[in-house]
Amino acid sequence: MPAPRNDKMHGRSRYSARMPKNHRLPARDLACIVLAAGGSRRLGTPKQLLRVHGQPLLLRAVRAARVVTGGPIIVVLGAQHLRLRALLARYGTGAEVAYNAGWCEGMASSVRAGIEKLRPRALAVLFMLVDQPHVTPRSLSRLVRRWRAKPGGAAAACYAERAGVPAIVPRGWLRAARTLTGDVGIRALLRARPTAVTRVSMPEAESDVDTVADFERFSRSTP
């Protein structure tokens, strides 16, 4: 995998150009947890480092989050954590790192690791995955706007007729999130409280990157 080039400003200007004109300032009471601890076993190389428009997926996710939240961004790392931590530091993302030593236990362990790193002032948390390359700041902005209308509940991307990540959950739900085990993520919380979830149509969130074929398919569909 080639070393990332310094495209920090390029990435930010690309994102800012995609934002709607009525986009609000980043929400300081909204924290973000980016789940990026997986070992990319099926892909055979760290998916966090795959490049889209010259940016590794990990940087792309963190920068998208920064557009919509002025609160802390916590990146949960596990496999390849030293290499990925160095990447975040090199590009000055300002993200905090939560190391999940038990990343191979499944998604729930990363959710718990991210929550443990949270500061008390966040009213809600935006949970993101690192491997949804079609999700952009514009996508996240729609999600934040819908959450703002009903901040006591959750707002979640809706795709393939299900609610999933990216999703914003209120702080009061985090106690339940700490009890998750195995390869279970935030979708379990959304399923448990369907009437408290605002669904936001986001078909672009359906595409993820698990295999080389997934990434090649995405690359062909992206100008």
C-alpha cells in the first residue's frame, strides 16, 4: 500500500464544495465515534488506507465528521493501530484515538471502547463506519438536521429498508450500548427502540468495502 500523500487541504476544499449553502456551523454538543478497528480479513489489506479521491478512507471519514460536528471525534483503532494512529497524527486531524485491544471480538467491543473515551458534555454521538465511501458531509448534514428536529431520540440512515449507521444516538442510550457483545453494533439499539428513531433516507450508505471486488466496483462508479 503506497504511503499517503499530503492532500490535507485538497480534501477539505473538496468537501466544503459539496456542502449545501444553508449548512449550519458544526454542532459542538455532538461527538463522533468512527469505528475503524477491523482487520480487513476478507480484503487482505487495511481498508482504512484504501484511497478515494487521493484520500485514505480513514481520513475521509474523519474529515467528513469534522464538517458536521465541532465536538470531539474519537477514532477506535485495533488492527494496524500504530500505523493508523501515525496517519491521523501526520495529517493533523485533531481526532482522539481509542485503542480496542479486543477488536477481534467484534463490533460491540469497538462501540464500548469509543464510549469509554467520551467526555461528559456531549448530548449525542454520531456513530460512523470507516468503509462507507459514498457517505459524504452532505449525507451527514442531512442526518444532523433531522436529529436537531427531535434531539431526544435517534436519527439513523435508512437503506435496504433498515435503519443503520451512520446514526446519531442520544447520550441516554449509551448505557445500553455498553452492554452490547459480539459482532453487534448500533443497529441493535435502533431495532430495540424503533419509535424513537428518525429514519433518514440514505441509499449511499448501503455500499461498504469488504472485498477487493467491492472497492473495484466503487472505483468504477466514482468519477
